[in-house]
Amino acid sequence: MADPRFYRNAGPFSLTDIAEVAGAEIAADADATRMIDDVQPLHLAAANHVSFLDNKKYKDEFAASSAGVCIVDLAMADIAPAGMILLTTPQPYHAYGRVADLFYPGAVGSEQISPHAHVDANAHIADNVDIKAGAVIEAGAEIGAGSVIGYNAVIGEGVVIGTNTQIGSNVGVAYAMIGNNVIIHQGTKIGQDGYGFAMGPTGHVKIPQLGRVIIGNDVEIGANATIDRGAGPDTEIGDGSKLDNLVHVAHNVKIGRFCIITGQVGISGSTEVGDFVAMGGQSGLAGHIKIGMGAQIGAQCGVLRDVPAGAKVAGTPARPVQQWLKEFADLERAAKKRKTKE
């Protein structure tokens, strides 16, 4: 069970409610009015819990589980323990995510503005906004209904934040337009100067950064990420994209919809990333290149040129993953031959 010091369980819920949220089918002989208290992993679940099986690697745990209810693909139903009620769906993990959110909903605004927050008289605060102690909301900023502004967060002049958006503690947001249902975790900085200088033998001239950061709906940005505002054109992050901790997005970058960008990725200025791109940890993109829709960039990959749509690349410099694997195997064989000769 989730530690009640940190997580508040909104249950119990009936099987009918759970199945509706999951988008799953209830077994025909199940009691749809049965109440379920909590979500639990397979090996810890009891009769009053709902669990899930998505990865076949855990089928033995599923077969031995004491969970009263389990979300599974119909193809796995024949190995379910006797008495377990099944909620069947082709996407058990997606369904479980929705059910877990039912039991443990995220933070929502409660119309509590701390007396220790500073909210400028010319800021526009909608209903049910929660502003924590130490937060600063500057003139002309707009905060949408149901949003939460964390401790010591700073929302700069003119910034627009949509509805039901969560801004974590110590976040700084400036020169930005942020959509609805966005989550920005602790310590992230958005809208600071892009790294723009005209270099020369007598010194480097700073180029004013006159763009914005535009973040779409349903975006999540991890802790201590940094997203620079544009130099003239805007820096953009499309709907549904998910950025991990410690990601850096430079000025003028365009990130498409539903991208997955994992920890310590760096994206250099003016690069364009298409929809549904996935980037492994510590990978990096050079500036002024284009990554096609659905491309996959391997961990620690260094991308110096355009990547076509749907391509899978690895290594530095980046090349097709099968080519990289072959080169790596050739290198291993060469090293073994040399060792044998020695």
C-alpha cells in the first residue's frame, strides 16, 4: 500500500467504476458492485486489491498472485488463478495508469493562496488556484483554474499558465505560454536567455533573446530541466510530450507532439524534432538539424545530421543501429584477435 504519509487514497471504488476508468471488460460472472480498496503489484496484492499484468516476464507472479482483481490482456486469461476477477484490455499498462490515478489523483487547486506568497495586484488568478508559501506571481501573469503553484516558484511578468497545471517548488517560468494539464517538476527553469553570442576576436557580443517558450497541453517536464526561450522565433514543445529530469532544450528548438525525451538529453539550438520521437538518456542533437517523425535515438548517441522519419540510430556520430551493432561486433572481434596474438 502506498505510504499514507505521502499519498492519499481516494478509494474504495466499485468494479464498475474501475472498469469504466480502465476501459476494460469485466468478466461476465463478476460482481460489478464489489468494492476494491487499493492498487498493488502482483506479489503484494490481496483480495481487496486490483493489480495488472503487462509484461509476460511476470506471468509466474500473475499465476501465483492473490489479487482479487487484475487488469490483463485476454490472451493471458487462461493462466489466471482461480477466483481472480479479470478486467481485460489490449493495453493493461495504460489501463492500470488510469486506475492508479483514480485511487491517487494528482494535486488539484484548492483556492488557497498562502499569505506568505506574493501575488501582484495586476496578476490574473482564476478560481481554485493553489499558491504555496514563498511563490511570486508577477504583474500580468495569468494562472488558469485548478492550477497549483509550488513553494518558492516564480511566475514571471506576463506568463500564461493554463488550467489544471502543476508548477513544482522552486520552478522559474518567464517569457512563456504554458498549456492545460501540464506538470513541471521541482527546480526546472523555463524561459531564461538562450545561449546566443556573436563571437569575434575582440570579444563576444550578446544577442538579445526576444522569443518565448510555448508549451502545449498534457506536457510533463522533469526536475531540474532547462528550457531556453527563443532568440526571435519561439522555443516550442508540442502536446503530450514528456521530458525527463535534467533535459536541456536550447533556444528556437521545436519539439513535436508525444515525444519521449529521457534524462540528460541535450538539444542544441534551432533543431526540429518531429512527432513521436524517442531519445535515450544522455543523447545529444547538434544544432540546426531535423529529426523525422517516429525516429528513435539511442542512449549516449551523438546526432550531427538529419535523421529520417522512422529511423533508429545509435553511436557517435549517429548511424543506423544495425550498422552500429555490426561495427561494434567487428571491433570486439579485432580486439580478441589482437589479444590472442599477444
